[in-house]
Amino acid sequence: MNFATFIAIVLVAIIVDFFWLDIENKRWNWLKNRSVSQQVLFFAFFLGASMILYYVFGYKFLN
């Protein structure tokens, strides 16, 4: 799996969980009360942390 595929999978999983699977607001309710800019900043940080962890722990061993 290349890096772009990994990023796409992480983004799709977060979006599906945020908008579709969390119908009872148990996981993301704390974030829905934030402003749009704070939500974007959180997801950007989450995506950045995922990319760093993927590179550090997996990318070197998968090639």
C-alpha cells in the first residue's frame, strides 16, 4: 500500500465515522460543539500525526 492510499483510507474512515457511524454522538460530540476552524485544525493534526506514525512504524518495513 502506498502513502497516498493510506492517506485516502484514513480520511474516508474519519469522515464516515464522524458523519455516519456516530449517530448517538458518543465519540465526536465534544468536537461538534467547536467552531469549524477548530474542527479543521483537529482533523489536520490527526492526519499529520497519522502520516508521521505511518512513516515511522510502517513505511520503512513495507518497502
